[in-house]
Amino acid sequence: MAERDRPEPGAPVSRGAMTRRRLIGAAATLIVLPVIPRLAQAATLLAVRTWPADEYTRVTLELDSELKAEQFTLENPDRLVVDIEGLSMSQALNDLAGRIRKDDPYIRSLRIAQNRPNVLRLVFDLKQAVAPQVFTLKPVADYQYRLVLDLYPKVAQDPLMAILKNQPAGPDVDDPLARILDDISRNPPGPNTQTASIPKPAPLPNPSQPLPPPAVEKPSGKLAGRKRMLTIALDPGHGGEDPGASGATGLREKEVVLRIAHRLKALIDAQPNMRAFLTRDDDYFVPLHVRVQKARRVRADLFVSIHADAWIKPTASGSSVFALSQRGASSAAARWMADKENAADLIGGVNLGSHDEQVAKVLLDLSTTAQINDSLKLGSVFLQEIKKINHLHKDSVEQAGFAVLKAPDIPSILVETAFISNPNEESLLRSAQHQDKLAMAMFTGIQRYLTTNPPLARVGDVS
């Protein structure tokens, strides 16, 4: 209101002034009336992916904008219903239904329909009851916005039982662990035992034809005389949504390290007093802290994480071994490598909303000086064996803050088998023969370390 329209305090207000004030007030009211927005443009679906596995099945929708989703479950029969706002029917969504595999442990089929304007409904017909997690991920690496649907079993799989269920039947079917220990006590390995035959690695999607694995001598000394089962946790890096590094011809890290891990597992499992446990046995994503938890759950004696390095220049080459550090990285390259590997959770896709507390506990530096010293010893033995088949990028064990190496009670190392970004080394990594050599080198390193550093006896072990 202009100064001339403002009455003196206590002065009477004229009829004209009152009229002007009403008009101004009315105009102000009109200005603040809400404007009805136009309907937002529907998001574009860029890709759909499914990752079925025994542990859980993941379904991912990649889009050009972030969406909201609500989900609920139904019983008799079991179903998962997901309503997605801002998404309309498209050919890509029709293709999603065809991507459901017959061997998926959780999803029987998928139905898709427009539930109401601007809301799309997905109905998953299930093979068993699930505990679903539905969450969104911001753009990272080569991905745009992602809507992630994780279908976990209502009763989580126990990693220890995953090992024991594949053991051969024996006198005590109800107690597989006792059966294993009983077999070992009745048939202890000795120096005159014949060389074990090595089974072929488990089949993988489109693997190269493996060569016959070489014969393996029995470990001697303290290791051969021990009667308790030694468990080695093998951790093939990346997986699922996280492909890891890629070579010039398209070879992906997650694929080659899984093949090497299967070969190494076959060598270990052929020993009567040893067994291997894979943190992932197929192409699916496992968060870093879950890998550590799995190794501890199976009471692993050693933890070996297997990777294939990459660098911005294709000339970088050689194998490397890393251990954890409590005092910062041993080099700028080691720090860069740890940062890259620790970013796997961002790329692979972790539902932080449900795991914040667990992640925080695991990522605290709980490791001990003794664990790190043992890890350095293990890493040194690995380097001595690997340099027999490939030159080393650095001839000593490097250290940095790798999240996956933070089990406080398990000697843990991370092996970069080669630079997948180097054309020559990518060709080696693709070779089944070289994969066998890498597996044998790591297996020999494990044998040598355990022979000179036998794990302490545990409660319930056979002496």
C-alpha cells in the first residue's frame, strides 16, 4: 500500500481507502492460488536385467529418471506385487516377462499391466515365499537410475550348510559335520596315500574348454598330519550388476575370476582334509560386508579374493597381491585400487536402507595386528608362486583399506591375477590353460602357507 493510503494510527478510514484495500487483498489472493501441474512425462525404460541365484534373485529396471515403487506380498498362492509410478507399458517391459528363467529358484512367472493411469503393476508368481527388498539407486558408473527388486527367501540360506549339503552320504546322515570328522579320524591322510584325482571345475556359462588339471602332490609335514577340516573361503570379485573391469575384446572380470575360483575350488576339494567355500558360485552380486560375513560364518581358515586388474593405459601389466592396512595405503596405486574395489557396492547395488547398521559394523576396522601379519605372510607365498607363471607388477605385498579384507580373525588377501586392460594379459586370462596355472599357483601357495603356519585347533576339532 502506498504511503498516501496508509491512515494515521487511530484515524478513521475513508470508504475509498477501504475499497482500494479490498481490491488489493483480492488480487493478492488470486496470485497465490495453486496452479494445476501438467502430468509428468513418463520415464523411459533403458534396460531390464534378471540375476537368478540360489541365494536370491535380483530384477533390475534401468531408467532415465528416478521412480517411486510400492510392493506387497500375497499368499495362497505366493505372489509379489510391485506398483511403479511414472511408468507405462512398453516393449522392453514385455521382454522382461520373457527373461524369467525356468530354473529361477524364486520366480515362476511375471505378469505386467497398467494398473491405473501413470501406475504400472508387476505381479511375480512365486515358487516359494520371499522377503522382498525394493529400492532405487542413483546413477553410477555406466548405469542411470535403477529400480532394484531383490527376492530373498524368508529363511536365509546358511553358508555352512551350503558346504555340508554337498558332502557324500556316510554313516551319520543326520549330522554331516560329525560324519566328515569321523571319516577323517578313521582315514587320516598319510605320506603313502596315492595322489588324488582332481575333478573338473563346475560348468560355467560358456566357459573355455578346460585342459586336464595337473596332478597334485599331497601336502607334507604338519598339514598332512592334521585331522580337522581346513576351510578356505574363495571370493570371486564383482558379479551380477557389477561386471568389474573389462578387456578390449569384451572379457569381463566377473566372468574370468569365477572360472579361476571354480578351478581352485576343485583342487582344494580334492584334498581329504581341505574344503573350499565360494562367496558366490554364479553370476550374481554379493555386497562386500556379506562376503566377509560368509567367510566368518563357515569359520574359514583363509580368505582369498580373486580379481583381474585394469588401468587407464593398456601397457600396465603383471600380478599383484594386497593385504589390509591399518595405517593407510602403502602406495598411491594401492589406495586407488582399494577405492575402486570398495566402490563395488555402489555399482553392484546395496540396499543401504536395510543394511546401514550391518555395513557400519563390518566396515569398522576390527582387524588385528596378528591378522594383518598373517595376511602378509600368505601374500608373500602367493607372490612367490604366481611369479613362476606371470611377471609381478610389484614384488612385495601391498596394503590398503580393502573392505573385503576386514575379517578380524581370518588371514585375508586380494589377488589381482593380471591386468585385463592389457591385451596380452587379457588373452592369457581368457585361456583355460592359464586359468589352470593360476589356480595351481594359488593352491600351492595355500599348501605352503598352511604347512608352515597351521591354524590353531578349535573347540570340537578332532585332535
